[in-house]
Amino acid sequence: MYLKGFDNLARRVPELNSAGGRMKIAAYFLAVFALVTAYFILTDPIPTWTLDSQIVVMALGFLLISRFFTQRKIYLEKYKEAAYRHAFGRFALPGLAVIFASIAHIASMNGPKFTQPMLTIIFTWAGWVFIVIGVLLWLRAVSVFGVDNLTLLYVYFPKEGELVHSGIYSVIRHPIYGAVLRLGIGLALLNMGIYALTFAVLLPLGFFGWIRLVEEKELIERIPTYAEYRKRVPAFFPYPNRLPGFFKFLATGK
């Protein structure tokens, strides 16, 4: 199966050119994911800790990825053309694994749950709607965005990247993050717990803080026209008048 941007990524990460190398990268990601999941399993029985733990671990994931940005100059000076490979393996890949494990954990967060029959029906239906939309948005967005952009390749090679502002990117600026948010909210609704739903409310705030303080700051430095683009297009959720275009993208990928 061809993945857009994979060739560009593999050129910078030689391990991706062999099955053994790809397996090592996948094993590294899964090991971090499993370690974080094991931590959640061990600590969830502690009363009230499930929400605090979720916030702390998610923040740790973002902290790791932020180091991928803040250490860029140091890594470029030290490793030259191999800077991205080293920084992604040390910071971004484990950071992503931590965040994905945190999102998955929403489904099993403990705490008091809503049990009223009408609410459980509403939460169940709404949860599955959010999850289906999140999965579709993720798959469609990756096919347009490319795995090279998804893995932040052009943070280290800015001259090779470009701003995409057509298609879904004329509707929302960050469809990948939008997909993750919808998945998280959907899992919280299916969980029906007070702590999971509280975290679902906090989750968009965390992602908004991330893009404002880290990712979009770098994008504006690299692509000055991004500042004007940011004023026109919302981050994660489309304006009401753009909903037809949003659902058209989910249905057709265009």
C-alpha cells in the first residue's frame, strides 16, 4: 500500500527502507505504548488518581514532542542531515506513543458513571458518532497530508515543505488533531464516567495550547503566510457554513 510522503520520510530515516528497520521502529513505539498502558492499569485503582494521572501523562507526551522542536538547532548542528532521525527517535516517537496510550486510556478511566437510561443511550450514540467521524477524518487527512508531514519531517527540513491550504485544510487547520480529539471525546462518551468526560472537556484546551505555544509558532517562523491562514480557518472544528465541505471530505476524500 502506497503512503503519500513515505519516500521522503524513508530518505531521511533509512531504517524505513527495510522490513527489519520498520519492525524495530514499530516495536519501539509499541513498547512505550505498552509501558504507559501498564502504568495506567496499576494506578487506576487509586481513588481520584485516574484523572490526575491522565493529565500528567498526556502533558508528558506533549513535553517530549516539544523537545523535538526546541532541540532542533542543537541537533542540526550536531547531526547535520541525520538530525531529524535522531530527534524523532528520541523525542517525537515516544511522545506520540505516550499521547496515543493516553487517548486509548480514556475508554477505561474509572470513577462515578452516569447510569440514567436516557443519558446512556444519548452518550452511546453520540460516542460512536464521534469515533466514526474521528476515524474517517484520520484516514482521509493522512491520505492528503502525507506521513512526511504527519511525522513532522519538515520542521527539520523547512525548504522541502509547503503550506497546504486547500481541501480539508480550507475547512480546519489541523484535521489530524481534530481526528484525535473526536476519538478522545467519543471514548469519553462511551465510558460515561465523570472523570473521562471531564478530561474530554480539557482535551481540546490542551491541544489548542500545544498548537499556539509550540507547533504554530514554528509554522509562522517557517511560513510567514501561515499567520493570515490561521485567522481565516479554525483549528479543529469547522464553522457551521463549512460543514457541507467537511462531510464531503469525509465521504469522498476531496
